[in-house]
Amino acid sequence: MGKISSFKAYDIRGKVPDELNTELAYKVGRAMVKYLDCKSVLIGRDVRKSSVEISDALAEGITDAGADVIDLGLCGTEMIYFGTPFLEADGGIMITASHNPPEYNGLKFVKKGAVPMGYNSGLNDIEQMILDDNLGDKADRKGSIKQMDIMDQFVERLRTFYKEDLIKPFNVVVNAGNGCVGPALDAIEPFLPIKMIKVFHEPDSNFPNGVPNPSLPENRKPTIDSIIKNNADLGVAWDGDYDRCFFFDENGRFIEGYYIVGILAKSILKNFPGEKIVHDPRLVWNTLDVVKEGKGVAVQSVSGHALIKEKMREVNAIYGGEMSAHHYFRENYYSDSGMIPFLLIMELMAVENKKLSELVDEMINKYPCSGEINSTIDNPAAKLEELKTKYADGEMDFTDGVSVEYENWRFNVRLSNTEPLIRLNVETKGNMKLLEEKTKELLDVIRN
């Protein structure tokens, strides 16, 4: 069986034009319509230079296959997740490479109802149709293209997730990174009592301030500087297509995604006790604690957006969180959102009457963690076996990679799908010294 290099586990992604170009986008449009028997497909794009031509080619393919295109133009990935079911489209495609360098682009797919479509749930079939040149004949009736703006409806939906009258007039640094989130922040601003201090706010395909990827420590400085300068209560930065957001407390300290999962679970269970919360297996103790306290039910899932969404649907969970800053909500069609966490955290700060640092410090002191540490090594699979043998006296779980638990500390190691990497996460029960010791010990084994 052949392979197209840009077809990945969850999306299509690659360098333009070598791995992703207008010709491939056109064929993907044709194949998607045939595969899902679409009458209408929703499309949208991020701010990248190549996004317009890829969008045009995709629309051409979709309409040649006889389906209609609803084109949102510049938008965030979560607007495709929202818009596909809201507009009753048969599928949705977002043109984005999220936080990748400017020369990359990609396509993210959903089926009807915003059900994710990854390599094992349709993308492999579309790839095969393209390789076999099995796109069918052009339709007798070419589909139509309709430009549409659903920002007002999108904001209306966001407003159902928080209580406006509870939020205080916080000063909030919002860093759009010149990605797509600026227009969405402008649209919701009139409905919030906060003062937004806007950093790199305008969408700009040149990315004059670097690619919006706040998970890289070197990209955090502008947000931190603005928090300090403006004496802000909170800082939030988004990635390029704003399906992920990253938080900084009032001191400019970056908050690990793990603790944000805990804060969001706490916020949601305050209003909806007894509900199910899905989490990934990398770091768990804080989440389990918070969920138990909030009288919820914690459900573990393999990492990765398609698997988390599937697990949430299966158990009807209200919220799912990954330490990688993906946060999923049942009322958001089980999809991830970079806007809802921003709103819920401000609400919790107001309700608890605590600064973000205070909310987080309780969790960090109880369960300090290493954060995810990547090591590039020659044979990651063999190393995983070595770790299993060395730590065989701990309690093991194989939900995702290997998790090993002892009374006062635990760790998870997993392999990357795409690179020769091992990813390590370590946490302890309130013991910073033990955390440092065990992290060093594990890294010595991994990198030796």
C-alpha cells in the first residue's frame, strides 16, 4: 500500500508545496465528498500565507464532486467544530498547521456532528482513494460556495458556558500571537467586564513575532512582560488556530497544563457535581483528587484528541482535559476549545475570590510535577522495555505507554508517534526533593 507523507495520525500536515499543495487539496475535497456522501461541507482557514490557495483548491474539489461549500474564511478550529453541527453540514475541514513553522500547512477533519476523523477513522480511506485515483466522475451539478460569518452565533454559544455577572473586572493580558484568535476576542469583549490588554493582536501571515506556539518557553516572554508591566491579574496566550490556550498567573509564571485540567475540573464540578471527567494518564494524582473532592467520577483515556473525544462520548463525560492544553467540553460537541477555558478560569477566580497563583499553588504543593521532558534516543522501544524491567516492583498501567506508581511518586513514559522520542512525566505527593531525584534518575536511565 502506498503512502502520502502528509497524512498523519490525526490530520494532514506538511510543508507547502512539497508535501501539501493545491493539487492534493483539490483531490482531498473530491474524495471527502465521495467518502462521506456529503451534500455540504464547512471549511475555514487560519492566517497562513498558503491557506487561501489551499482553501480555494479544496472548495473547487468539493464543488466539482457536487457538494455545496459553506466558507467561514479566517476562523479558529473550534469554529469548525461548532459550525459543522450548528449549520448541519455533513463534514468540516479546517486549513491550519496550528503551531508549526510558517512553511507548513494542514487540514483537520470532522464528520457530521463534529465527530473527529483521523487516520484510523476515514483519513486512511481518503488517502487510498487518492492513491488509486478513485475520485469518481465530476458531478453533473457543480456545488455552490457560500461565504458565511457565524461569529455572533459562536460567541452566543460561548456565553452559555459562564455566568457573566460573576466575573470581576480583571485586567487580562491576551496574546493572540498574530494568529486567528484576535477577532474572536474582539467579538466577546463587549460581554465581559474585564479589561483586555492586547498583545500581537492582529492576524498577520508574516508572523512578525514568531509562530504562535506558547508551549515553547522562548515564546512566553512577551506575555510575561506585559503581565508585569500592566500589573495584570492573569495572562492568556493562544496557538495559531486557538484550539489551545496557555495560562500565566499574576506574577507572570507559566502554569503547567496539568494544573489547568485540575482547575477546570474543579470549576465544572462546582456547578455540575457527580459528572464524569476524562483525563490522560501522563499526570493524574491532582486530577483524581480534585474530581473526588468535587464528587465527580474520573475516567482515564489514552492521550490524543480523537481518543479522548471517543471516550467522552462513550461515558457521556462533561469535560475532558489533557496536560498538552487541549480541553474538551460535552456541550461543545465533545470538542476542544481554546476560548471556554479562558472564560471558566476567570469565573472560578471570581467565585473562589482567589488569584490564579493561589488556586494553582494549592495543587502544585500537593502534587509537584516535572512537566513533560522529551529525550531523543536511538531505540525508544527497547528503552521502554528496559524501564519496565528496572521499575517492575511498582504498580504498572499500560493505558498509554507505561505508567508506574509507587506510594509517594509515579511516572509515565510514552513514545512519540512521529519521532524517535521518549516523553517522560514524573510527579510526587508533595515532595519537591523526591521529584528532582526521581526525574534525574529516570533521565539518566533514558539517556544513558
